[in-house]
Amino acid sequence: MTSQMLRLSLNQQQYELIDRCIALGDAADIQSLAQRAIREWKDGVPSAKAAPAGKPDVSMFSTKRTLVTSHVLQPGTGKAFEVRKGQVIRIEQVEGGQCADFNCFNLHDYKEFMHVGRTRTVHGLNPGPGDFLWSAPPRERAMMYVLADTVRANDVMFPRCSANLYESAYGFRKHTNCHDIQSEAQREYGLTPDDVHDSFNLFMVTEIVGDRGRIERQTSKAGDYVEFLALMDVLAVPNVCGADIMRTSNFSLKPLKVEIHEASEADLAAAPAVAEYDTQRTPAQFRQPTIKADRPLQRDESYVPQFTNTPIVERDIEVRLSDAEVETLRSFGLHQYYGSNQGAMLRDVVFSWWEKRYLG
């Protein structure tokens, strides 16, 4: 049997990794490790890790919780909540079909905040029960744990909508939008519009089509909810997504209910232990440790909410359709989202047509 000599060029980091493999017993030396790698790559590489635990079931959690506060977010608004370590925050559908943007900051150091990119990298495009919300580098710590989710339709792919989106694409000089809603809600704690960052999008149905993401209609119902267990003291800022002329919330704006509870023993036991690493760093570990800002988040007692275009007021407009037109409307299959509400179906069709006509 003939053979060939191949030159395997490795840097010191690569050597370190191979040495660890050998130390763990994966192979006796680099030669045998290379041979094993070739063989198992062809046949399917077995995992060295134990099988991950299954996602928690909503039914496993105890209802023995103590309610701390309850609040209804009206359309076009959001609110900042202090959620302490060991508390549970629930965002719940009031009518159904409403997207929520969710964000959080370390209550004692607002420069540590939830990072969509890190969360997406670890848990994929649609995180759900059993996943964590991670803070941005250099800290990269688990801030919250997704405890329960009755819909499992969350997104970390799309950025928050903004005022400019609605002017540039739709022609609105003023329109409810997630960036401005988030800005206004967190202003209660002294944070600025520059402190807003991409959100964890709750109840948002997305998919990849070709090389782009796409938002689809959702089927969440009244009473559906997502729950997070706080793993540190956080300032949680949920808001009612301001998109009413796109599919995000089925072409309407609806309220959401927020509750904060003291976690039950079952809640606390559900969150697995998270490893700690030296690379989860604070600014004190860098050459420039000073950040030119106050770190504690303190409530502004004079704060008065000023959300864009609120209160949201709906106005009924009569539109006459022939029987044939109504039948055509019904044929689009939108009843799965709106039931027998033909007005909602028509609204969907009108704005869907506009998207196709002007946005392609």
C-alpha cells in the first residue's frame, strides 16, 4: 500500500487545541487524530457532548408565584420595569396577533445589555424555551432565561422598525415605531435614543426566503405569553411594536399585558447552571477602564410619557363590496388569521397590495 506525506501547517493556537484533544484521549498523537478525523467526517462525527436536555414544558412550572406588578401596554407604547434576580416577567397577548419588542439592561450598569447577535449565534434565529438572552461583548453573560412560551414564534433576525423606515418606504412624517417607543419608555430611567439596541422580537413569525428574511402573519391568540426568568437585576423594556401597515402584527396595533412575579421553586429549578469564563470581562479589565457616563439607572420622578401618535384611535370606514368581491376576499384564506372578521381581511389585503405595488 503506497502512501503520501502531507504537510499539516498549524499555528500555536491550533496546536493547543490538538494537544487538548490528545490529553482528553481522542487520539494518541497528531497522526492518529488526523486519521480519525478523516474517517469520522466521512461516516458522521459522533458528538463528545451529552445529549442536551429537552426544552421545558409550560405545564411543569408551579403556579405558586407572588404577583409583584401588572400593567397593560396600550398600542404605541412601552414601559421600563425593574425586574430583580429571581423574578419572572410575562408578556401576554390581550387580543392576540401582536408583536412585542423586548429589551433589557443590567440595572446597575446600563452598558451591559441584551445582545441580539450573541443570542442569535448561540440559539439560532428563533430562540424559545430553554434558551438564554445574552449580554453584549465584552461581558457576554446570561441575563435572562426563556422560561415558557406558548407560541414559540420569536425572532432575532430583524432589527427594530424606525421613524425613517416609515418615511422612506411608506411616506409617513410621523408614525409609531419601535425605536422611538423604546427610546421614550427607557427615558424614564435617563437613557437616550442612542442607548436603544436591537430587540428580541416576541410573537414574530419570520422565515428565510432565498438570501433574505421575511416577516409573515402570526397566529398568536389572547392569553398566549412568553416568560423570562431574570438571572440578574435588569431593567426590562417591552413595547408594543408600532408596525400596523405590515404583516408583523397582522396589520393592526393591539395592547399587551405585562406581569412580574416572584419566581416559584419550580421556576428557579428550571434554569440550568451557566458556566462562567475569564473572557466575560468588565471595563475594569481593559486599558481604558473609564466610561464617561453614570452607571446606576435611577428613575426620573418628573417623567411623563410622550409616545408618538398616542393614544391610538381606530376609525371605522365603510367600504361596499359586491358579493363576487366578498367571495374573492374570502378565497384568500385569511380566515385562519382573522376568523370571520372580513374587515380585518380587507385591511390585510389593502396593505399587502401596497407592499407589492410600492415595495416589490
